[in-house]
Amino acid sequence: MDKRSLAQMAQRFRDAEQRAEILRQELAVAIRQADVDGVAQKDICEATGYTRQQVRRIVLAGESETVAES
């Protein structure tokens, strides 16, 4: 592995991290929308692989963002 190859691999990793962060945010929005649409928390957990606690935190974080925007 030479320096150039290592730098390219590191850049690919940083790019993947950035894409993952964007997707994480999009998934959080989708979870909040599913909650608003009345999808059962159990079903959200099954679809995402998240625990009920994780889903609650995501939904509650969205509610606090909405209050802050008002």
C-alpha cells in the first residue's frame, strides 16, 4: 500500500461516512413521519432494526426540533 493508495482509501472512507450521515438523517425523518402516520412502534422497530428506545429518542428529538422552530 503506497501513500497515494492510502490517501484514496481514506477519502473513500470519509465520503462513505458523509453519505451514511445523510442517510441516517433521512431515516430519522422517515421514522418521525411513520410515527405521525400512525405506524405502530413495533412495526417501526421491525422495519428499521432499531430498539423501541431508539425509536422513542428519534421521535422525541423531532418533537423538540419542531418546538424550537416555533
